[in-house]
Amino acid sequence: MSEIFIAFRLALRDLLRPKVLFMVLLPIVCAMVLWTLIGWHFWEPLTQWVNGLLLSSSMGQWVGRWSQGAVKFFSVVLTLMMLAPGVLITAMVITEVFTMPGLVNFVAERYYPRLARKHGGTVAGGVLNSVIAIVAFALLWVVTLPLWFTGIGAIVVPLINSAYLNQRVFRHDALTEHADRDELRALTKSNRRKLFGLGLVVAPLLLVPVFNLLVPALSGLAFTHYQLRRLATLRN
């Protein structure tokens, strides 16, 4: 497990460097602007739709007999829960497309300047990997929504889902520039438990207000450190 925490520590240190902070501002600003606009235009009809769904259910009707305010409160909570993965996915995609190449170059030049670039990844492969990850994440989020109301599930379930998305996307993107096809296949399919563990180490930071906007970039840095180190070890 030590290599996981080494990668996390190096990523956290690199994230605070001015050059890296400048790169990660783009996904943060874009995600905030996009979802502020979406919330501003669609908040009222979306909450009304969720409110209608609640009132059409037996549990919602039972709660409504006691308090209409409670129904509206749960409608707002459910709406926020539905929008939350959209914000995370948006920041993740923007980080992957626009920021990740710069982060990989930064880590490679600073820590692995002699690591040969064999360009084993393709744009199509990266897109397919991201689509699979996002679809699986969205399905997991919807299926596990009822567990949010079990108390501890409201914390544990989102962290597990986020850890899955982190490791699925960034374990691949960290290697596409440097690994050849065989190396890329081997390093993304082996040690999956540790890859998920690294995603799980980063995921709790999503609960920290404001700093959670930096988590997609931090994840990209952590997986770049971890995967490039594994690639260098494999070649040696």
C-alpha cells in the first residue's frame, strides 16, 4: 500500500505548485459556470417534477399527510443528489480532455525524464474507456440512491462510486502517452485492487467544500504518479 500513499503525497504536493494550479482552473471554472446555468434555468421545473414523483409514491403521500414542507425538503435533497454526479462528471471530462495531457507532461518531465514515450493509447480507446466509466458510474449512482437514506450510506456509497470513476478513467489516461499497447493493457488490468484503493484514498476529499473542486485534477496527478512509476518498474 505504500506506493499508493506515495503517489497521493506527490500528487498533493504537485497540486499546490503554481504551474499546476493554473492548469486545473479551467475544469473548475467551466464546471461551475455550466451547472450554475443549468441550475438557474431548470431548478424550478426539476424540483417540481421530483416533488410530483414523491407525492405519487405511498411513502411520499404518508410524509405529505404529516407535512408538505417535509416533502418539499426531500424534493430539494433528491434534486441536489441528481445534479451532483453531473458536476463531478463534467469536471472529470474537462480535466481528462484539456488538463490531463499537461499534468502527464509535468509529472513525466519532472520525475521520469528518461521514460520513453511509445504512444500506445488512441483517442478512440480513451473515449470508449471514458464512456464506459461514466455510464457505469451513472447507473451505480441511480441504483444506490435509496442507500443514501440509510445514514452511513450517504457517505460510503458516493465515495465508492467516485473511487470507481477515478480509477477507471485515470488509470488509462495516465499511460496513453508513454506505454505501448501491451504495457497499457497490462498496467490497466493488473493490480486493480490497488488502483481502486488509490481512487478510494482520493475520494473522501470530495466531501471537503471548495477543495473538492480540485479533486479531479488531484486524481489525475495521483494516477499519473502511480502508473508511470509502475511503467518504469516494468521496463526495468
